[in-house]
Amino acid sequence: MSERYHYQLAQDDFEKVRKKELVMRLLNFLKPQKDRLLSLGEVRSLLKPESEYYKGMQAIPLAKIVGSEGRTNDFNRAFLPRHDKLMQRWLRVDAAHYGNIDLPPIKCFEIGGLYFVRDGNHRVSVAKSRGADYIDAEVVSLSSEISLHPDMRQDELKSAVVDFEKRKFCEETKLCELRSDCRLEFSEVGRYEELMNHIREHKWYLNLNREDEIPFTEAVVSWYDKVYMPTVRVIRDTKLLARFPQTTESELYVFIGKHWSELGKRYGPLFTLEEAAEDLSQQRRLPRITRFFRGIRRLFARRDSRDSPQFPRT
């Protein structure tokens, strides 16, 4: 068959895949995340791989290629082209298959058992459309303690990371065992590490007037009983969660502590809770936050300075 004929066959194939993409877009109109190709950059920011190593050339399953480094707007989750502007390059790749021309392997990253294309998005798209099971790839693996599955969406990935961070936090602090009623819940990545920083600073504070080093678990329980839970009780008393319907008590605790800390860095350690409340109210327009800070101050004022450390200011 001539090269021109191969090109005509490729044009027919492109029309078919564009129609499939349009149907998938309509079916997922109310849930666009389900149709979205995962972004390697976003996945890396969530999983934060600490190392990478070269795995070399290998045949990888196309079913496990779920994302791209920079072409997430050009292809959907099934690697169907989303724009006609991709046609010329797509046709050349498809026509090469009809002519039995060998194409260079794609380049990709592997993380959590899934693959993200660095170079070769059109080759992956054509291979998937032709029903291939594997494709040759040059693979660089990124470390991850979290296993991923091919159907995972961005929001599900975030939830998996948050769940992992919670398990790690509970293992390191033993708080879930020491306090069976512990309810620390977050929806954003990195919050449990912020709690760890609070605990470390609380431990430092408790050690100030001691000759012996306080055990870490003792500091954990002290932070939970004397800092976290009293703050949560004030949040409940002031019904502050009603002003933040999309947050949890733990998130509100971190949010308020961080805001107070930022104000302390900006204006100095003598910045009062009332001033912090007023500043936050002006920015967020949340009048009840003032009662929260006043409640916190009254609560801590009743305690001995040794038993009532402040929010971390680091």
C-alpha cells in the first residue's frame, strides 16, 4: 500500500477517535474530573517523591499509562485527542503503523505503579486506539509509599495521600492509641505534618524548666489535652464551624493557629488575641472569630503557664 493510502486510513482513524472523545466528554459533562488526564506535576506535588532512578527500556502496559507531564489539556483520560489541532502529528504516527515503520520508544515516569508520559503522547494515543496492550518505553521511576490504581482521579489521589499521612501520624505519635476518642480529620495534604510541628514545639516548651527530657508520647498527650482539645471545645462553643461548612475542626485549628503565628511574625510576640481576631475578621468577614479568640484567651488565662503553651509561632 502507498504512503498516501496509509495517510487516508489514518484520517479515518482520527475521525473515529475524535467522535469517541466527544461522546466521552458529553457522558462526563457533570463529572469532568473523571475524564481528565492526570498531571504529573500535580501528582508529584501530592506524593513528593524523595528519589528517582533509571529503570531503562521496557514494555509497559498501556492500561497503566494514566497521565502526562505537559499535555493534560490535549488528551482525555483514555488518551483520545481533544482538539483537531493535534491531527497532523497524530496522522503521521498512525500512518507509520500502517507502513510497519518502527517508532522510537516513549519516555515516561513511573510512580506508585502508574505511568506518566514525558515524551510520546501521540504514540500512546495511537497505540491505545489500535488496541495494543503494551508499548516500548524508557522509564524513570519516582519513589512513592502510596500505591495508585489506574482509575484513580485527582480528588481520589488526594484522599489517598491524606489517609496515608494520617496513618503515618498515628504510627509516629501513638495518639490514636493513647486517646481512643481522637478525631483528627483533614481534607488537604500536609496538615498532619503541621500538627507534628505543633507537637515538637510543645515538647520543647515543656522541656524548658526540666532537667530530664520529656518522653515524646507524654508531649503528644499533653499537646492533645491542653492545646488541641481546649481549642476544639471553644470552636464548638462558638459554633465556628457553621461559618466554615467545608472544613473540619482540625483544619480550623490549624487555620487559626497559622494566622496567629503569621501575625506574630509580622508585628511581634506581643500581638494580642483580640488584635488577631479583629484582623482575621476584617479579612474573612467572620465576626464569630472574635469570640473564639476571646474564649481561647480566657481558657488559657485560667491555666498555669507551664500547662498552657501557646500556638506555635514557627
